[in-house]
Amino acid sequence: MNFTDAASDKPARLAALTTTLAELQSRCLRSSEYYALLGAAQLNSGQLDVASESLERALLLDPKNGSAQIDYAEALFAAGQLFPALQLNETILGREDLPAALRETLTQRD
């Protein structure tokens, strides 16, 4: 598989991941990590509404879930909710456990 094939196959792979994760949902109802991963897959495959719901659930289960915070800020921005997205981004930037490279990327999002 060359680079072009891999890039064109990305939506199909994300859709397959979303389907696989949906099949596991009943076993993961209390897992913030599960909902963060599901939300990320949904967000990257363009399913903004369901991604937001999954990411919200991840944050309800664990408000400190960093990956869910980052993806939820992106989902808010994509949905046109600029101020909540910026506010969450600021919260993320205030985390002491944020890796330097990620801090730089998130600062550029501000």
C-alpha cells in the first residue's frame, strides 16, 4: 500500500474503528478512556454530533481525561462554539502534566 492508498483508506479505517468500538460499548459503560477513543474516531470521521456526545461522556466519567479535553475542544470549535472551545483550550494549557510539544501545538490553536 502506498501513501496515496493509505490516505484514501483513512475514512474507511476510521469508520471500521467506530463500528468496532460501538460493538464494545456495553462492556465499557464506565470507561472514560473508551468514550474518549470512540469520540476521537467519530470526530476524525466527521461525525461531529455523536463525537461531542461521546467526548462529553468521557469527561463526565473523568473530568481530567486530557485526550478527551483536547478532542472536545476541537469538536466545540468545529461546531462553531468558539468561546467554550477557547475556554477549554486555556484549561488544558493550564495543566502541569501537558507535554511541551503538545503545549506548543495547543498554543497555536489559541
